[in-house]
Amino acid sequence: MTLAALPSHHAHDHVSAAPDWQLRSEIRLAEQQLQAVEHFNRVRRLQEHEAAAATASRELRMDAARSMDVLRRQHDAVVARADEQLRATGELLHSIAVRRVVLAHRNDWLVRKLVLVLEEQDVRVVARTDNGADAVGLTIAEQPDLVLVEDTLAMMAGLEVVQEVRRFSPDTVVTAHAAYGDRVGQLLDAGATRVFTRRTPPHDVAQGMLQLVGAA
């Protein structure tokens, strides 16, 4: 059964087609993390060049400054998490990597509820943030199986985060949490596989996420 054919258990869930999710070995996960960081750094250097050239007007300078702030924040998150991974890594075993999730959401109460349900099913929450730039950086470094993105985050809107995650972490299944129904279509078009609205109970959100990585 493809992800698009998964049943929705709640009237406020919205599902889009996506590639089949597959289990990975620890070595394959590490390879993907290194490749993603290298790809991000190449794109970042190009964007820094473009930002430096975009100084012809005050408006362009302001846009360039914002872009640089976002890039620096993303880069800091990538470097910090990659450094933690290197220090924590001993030997890579040819074993199946545990399912891993990044949560990018401002509602701490909702996040705590999700963590409880996810970790009960042996799905590890490897990072939590309420900042969009951090969410992108953490996802690039972690290459998680799944990410939940709130539509409204600091520094970068959820729509931008979804697009960047799809760009730099193509094997990650992206889910989103939308405040209003009119944002659902935009998030699906940006690359989200499933979009939950604020009317979906936390337990149903977690169960929908678990379905997408074969843990429900």
C-alpha cells in the first residue's frame, strides 16, 4: 500500500502522495547525513554569493540581510548537531536504525503529548525546536525518517521549512500542522505528505505520523 492510500482516521487530516518509506541501516543513515550536510554547504555558499551581490537598493539589502540571518541560523544548527553526532559515534553497526523524528512546533503541550505516544512505539524524537531555521538545520544533520512542521514558526514559515526539508532531506516523510484549513493545500503542494489541522487531537496526530513510518 502506498502512503497516498493510507486511510485517514480523522476528518481533519489531509494526505498527499509520497515515496514509500523504508527502513535504513545505521551506515546508510550516516551516509545520508554526510551527503545532506555537503549539499547544504554547497547551496549555502552559492546563496551567500547571491546575497552579497544583492545590495543595489535598501530593499534588496534588507532581503539579503534576512537571507543571511536565516542561513547562519541553519548553518549553526547543522554544525552543532553534526558535532554532537561525531562525538557520540563509536562504531557503526550493520543494524536497522531506529525510526527517528524531528518536531518543529511552538506548542510545548502538544509536543509533550506527541513525544509520549511516539516513544511508546519505539520512535525516537531526536530533536525539538520552535524555530524554522533550526528545524531545517536539524533535519539536514539528522536526516530523520519523519518531521512534523507547524505552519507558523520563528524566522521561517512552515511552508518554507517544508520546501527546504524536501530539498535537503528527500527521504524524510514530511507532516505538517496547520492552524487554518486554507493553508492545507499550500503545505501539500510544498511537499508535505500529510497535514493535520488544529482540530485534530494530539493522539490522532501521533497515530497518523506513526502510520507513515510503519509503526502503527
